[in-house]
Amino acid sequence: MPRANSSVPRHRRHRKLIKQAKGYFGTRKSNYRTAKDAVQKALLYAYRDRRNKKRSFRRLWITRINAGARLNGTTYSKLIAGLKNNDMALNRKTLAYLAVHHPDSFTEIVNSAVSK
């Protein structure tokens, strides 16, 4: 009796993976063997960079807060210490948004945090 090679499920698996490789260059988008490696590598990069994205945004927020703080005559570290001492619970994302889009409000926050 001939061996069954499960061609329909295999073709579905291959088609699904080739669909994931859409937009890749050369045979990486059409050849199953190379597409499999390319998709696996892409998924690893995606997993890693979902974590790196959080780090990058935190660095950006800190840079913006520091720039805004220095415009108001203080430093980032003194501002954060003042916020903690005065129990002002503002996260870095909010502070960075205020520093860029609402500098007057940010100035008030800096003055109330540092002056006490």
C-alpha cells in the first residue's frame, strides 16, 4: 500500500507561511525553505523589538523632560526628585507630552515640584 504524504495539510501549511513572507525580497517570498527561515527570523526580531520599543520610548521621554526642565532652570534628576518628594504622581510619558505640547503647564509643574 502506498504511503500517504498528507499533501493537503502540507500545502496549507506552506501557503500560510508563504503568505507571512509577503513583501520579502527574492526567493525569500516564494521558496518555502528560505521563506521559513526568513519568517522565523522576522518573528524573533518582532519579539525582541516589542521590548526594545519600550526602552526607546522611555529614553525619548527622559530626553524631552530633561530639555524642558533645563529651559526652566533645573535638571531632570532634580525635577523627578521634587515630584517624588511632593507626592506628584505623573509618569514620564505625561511629563514629556506636557513639555513638548503645553510648555506653560510644564513650567507650573516644574515650579511646584522644585520650589518646595
